[in-house]
Amino acid sequence: MAKKLKNASVKQIAISVCAVVVVGLLVLGTQSSNISAQQTHFMGGSPEVRQAEEVRTIRILFPAGVRSDWHSHSWGQLLMVEEGRSLAQDRGGPVRLYEPGEPYWTPGGVEHWHGAHPDESALQLTIYEGTVDWGDQVTDEEYKGRL
């Protein structure tokens, strides 16, 4: 009886080891095909992915007529209008109109504002890193003065 139990235990262990080996081979095979598939999307080598923990991405919905205060970013700011029409201005420059799909880049240290058109809300995607230095409010004359 003890011999039968010992043989049953050895058999169960052998089956478990085989199952682990088969599952391991399946996982490795799947992973290597995923890695190969990813590598086929790039020519001339494999790019290295680097995480950007310092980069902030925010979607801001500006109701019609709403705009930010004057401000600047230490690194710069990339805006993309996703919906509606948006206005933006660098200090001393013209007010510019942006529509969906149009990007707007402000270099670091450049004072600017951005917001919605007076008659239409705007959804903006903003990407920036570093600090934001806030200034004075954008007056109605500045906002509407050069449309």
C-alpha cells in the first residue's frame, strides 16, 4: 500500500513538472513572438522606450470666452486643440486662432495665454514639463482686441 502511494506521488510530481515545463514553453513562445512582432514595426534597429515621469498631460475644457492668465513654462508647452476653436497669444504678438488638430508650441520662458474662442468652447490637450510661472490676468481688451 505504501509503495502504491509513493508511486502515485511520484507520478503526480512528474505530471506537475511536465505541466510547468509546457506552460513555460508556451509563455516564452508567446513572448518571443510578441517581441518579434513589435520589432518588425521599426527599421534599422530597435528604439529604446524611456519613461517621462516629469511630463504632465492634461485635457482642459475651456467654455466659450474663458482663457488662462498670462503665464510661462520653464520647459515649454505643447497644446493641441481637440474640439472647438481656441485662441492663444504670446506676449506682444498677435492673437492666433487654432482649430481641431492644430498644435501650438510655446518655448520655455515665453509668456502667453490660451483659451476658448468667445463664441465656442475648446477642448485642449496640454503637454508640459517643469514649472509654471503665473502672471497677471488677460484683459478683455487683450483677449478680444486683435480678433
